[in-house]
Amino acid sequence: FDDLSVFQSWFGFRDIGQKGRGSTDEEMILLEQRKNKTVTKLHEILRPFLLRRIKSDVLTDMPPKKEVVIYAGMSKLQQG
């Protein structure tokens, strides 16, 4: 980032530590961290119960993938 204001807008650090409306104070940061920690913990708990299927398991009659390599020469513009 070449500008501090762009960095702050990307990561939500605008007005950090300042009091007033729209500012980011320590309590808001801690609340956001707790919320993220809760979501992460929920993902860890639910991960073994989530159903993950592979296309080959679902579509048994699907033919195997074919791969064809075709040579295409470079144009005069590409050759430089």
C-alpha cells in the first residue's frame, strides 16, 4: 500500500483509538475478535459432520475426461 488511508480503509483501522461516532475503540476490536473466535470454533466443531461429495461419486455414468493438446503458433505481433 502506498497510502495510509487506503491501508486503513482495507483493514478497518480508521480512527483507531479515538473517541466519537464512527471510531474504532478497543472494546469494538475485542468484540470483533471474540465473534471471529466463536465462528472459528463453530467451524471446527461442525467440520466432521459436513458432507463432502466428489463428482465421480455422484455421477457414476460420467465418461472420463479427455484432454486434447493443440499447437497454435505465435502471430507476428507476438513474435515481436
